[in-house]
Amino acid sequence: MIKNRRVVREFQYTVPSPSSYPYQWFWDSCFHAIILSHFDTESAKKELRSLVANQHENGMIGHVTYWEKHHTVLNIGWGFEHTSSLIQPPLLAYALWRVYDRTRDGDFLAEIYEPTRKFYNYLVSERDVRNVGLVGLVNPDESGEDNSPRFDGELELPPYHPVETNQKRRFALFDMHKDCKYAAVCTSKFFWVEDVPVNAFMVWNLDIMSDIARILGRKEDAKTFKAHEWRMRAAMRTHMFDAGLFKSLTGMNGMKLEEKTLARFIPLVANLYTQEEAAHLVAWDLTDERTYWLPFGVPSVAQDDPAFDANEPTWGEAWQHPHWRGPIWMAMNWFMFHGLNRYGFHTEAEEIRKKSLALVEKSGFREYYNPLTGDGQGAQDFTWGGLILDMA
Ligand code: GLC
């Protein structure tokens, strides 16, 4: 965390990986604040301050903040000077809560609450294009799972295709978003996914926003956030729940996606499954050794899905590797660890914690890991392994 720390004027943030990701990333910074809250609360506060510093007028916070521009990586004409035009999974309220919980610094809570409130209001008002109570994404990258097979359908790609092709389609969407003047209602004509994890994170974080508002004496806000949470909870049940699982939806008629990814386990963090449904999910899906319970942990895509790909090619740059189509990602382990504990599945949660630690011990701080061999893949000196500090 210290090696990846960057200071620009009065701002401080952490880069996910010095060579591959040399800027500030949205959900990474939420993870960083949580990790830092364990041993350096001042830096945790700084991480969130810099994250909200370049918020847009309408409340949007770009998924990348370009504090330094001399890098060649992801040098994209977004149309904005300091940030990208996309969002990332909305974990800000939870990160803020965790820093507050450690410090009990009410002034800091009040300071970051304002931009945080604007951010969630933006999501609730601008990203519910179908007016069904769900938040939608205009680009796969907004999910944080950039090339997950959940987005293949909307990108018109088969389950197996070159990473370059995937990236080209996503990049073309960046331009369409710009042409649409960043209005989701326009960009959604080209790409629209109401994704399970992002909506589960919304439910989880809206609940926290309501608690934070109450602590700050903002009773009306507390009520409004609670109401948003319940509307979204109900919408997920009505539109996404099918045969024991929450499924992401695509397009204007909300077609259910059937790809087998670990998205199905994320609603555990937001208490969206009943105890009985969760027990079924853990017994029949999560711990099935043919699909998700692989030797080194839970893969981003089930082993029996046609898109599953765990192999790192011996050529190419980090971004050309399988990414979200099979490998294990630490943040996902962290969500599952907390989700499973929430439902009392302590044995499975402990197994995930142990495997997470084993991966870092075997292969170091890498972006992701091969679920069959435990080999480290993708970026080097990647921060997410630090989340193990928060698995206790
Ligand atoms: C990759 C990941 C994304 C992450 C970013 C920076 O693009 O897919 O989730 O935020 O790297 O670490």
C-alpha cells in the first residue's frame, strides 16, 4: 500500500498497480480505504477525499481519476479533463462507513457525506432508464468485471473470442457514450445491463447511507435512502430472481442472462437471499467441485461455462490475459467471505479466507490467480490482496 501511494498537491491516493494501473480507480479506492483503515486511518481518509474531489456536477464520479497524465496506459479521450465518463461498483458509502467506524470522526463523515449523497442520487435518478427500480450500466467496465461473459450478449460476442475484440467493442462504446453527452437514456440504446452485483451493492450501500444520514441528523435523507433501498430490493426480487438465483438483465425488455459467473453469490452481502435459498446456493452451486469450488478458490466464471478460460497466454501484455473469464479475484473472495458469514456459513467463509492467504503466499500480490494452479496472473504489485487484512 505504501509503495503504491501517490501524492499530488494536497491529495493522496493509491494506484492499484504502478505499471498496469497508474491512476486512481473508483472501487479500488474504496477497497484501499478499507485496507488502510486497519493501520493508517489518516491515509484512509485521504483516499476517500481524493476520490470525491473530481465529482461531476450531476453527482457522477468517474471510475478513473487522472491525477497524473504522463502515463501512456488508458490514455483515452473521454471528453473530460480529469476523469473517465464511466462509473464503477458503488461501494463508497460502505468504505466511508468503515473509515468512520474506526475513527468516529464526525466531521470527516459530514464532509464526505455530501458528495456521497450526490453520487447515490445520481445513480438512482439517472441510471434507472427503464424506471423499474434498478441501476443499469452503459459499459461492461462499469461493473468492474470488464470482460465478464455476462456482457458478451450485449457486445454481440461468442463465448470464446480474442481479448482484443472484446476491448475494441468496449472502447467503441466509450465514444458512443461521449456522443450521447453521457446521458444513460441515450447510451442505453447501444448497451444496457442491469447487473446483479452492482444492484446488490446499491441495496447494501443505500442501507448504510440511511444509517449515516441518521447519525448526521438528516432525518429526511435517512428516510429517502431507506425507501430507495426497499424499492431496489423489491425490484431485484421481482425482475431478477429466477429458479433460486438472481440473474442480470439486458436490454430494454430486461431479458435474463444465463451465463454462469460468481455474480450469483454477491447478493449474499446485501442479505437478498432467504436463509433457505442461501443454503441451497452454497450446497449446490458454491461448493460444487465441478463448477465453483476449484482447487485454489472460486473462479470468476464457472468451470463448466463455455466462456471459462483460466490460462494465461505466454505472450502479450497484462490486459490481454483472461481477466474476468475464469481467474480468481481477491475482492470477490472478500465479498463472498462477508456474505457467507452474514448467513452463518462460517466453514465455507473460512475456506475462502485460507485460500486467499495461500494464493498471496504462493504467488504474491497479483491482479488475479489461476483457479486450477494458483499461479499469479495479470498486473504485478496489485493492491487487492490487502483485503485479506479485512477477512476476520
Ligand atoms: C481492471 C479491473 C477493474 C479494476 C481496474 C484497476 O480494469 O477489471 O475492476 O478496477 O483494473 O485495478
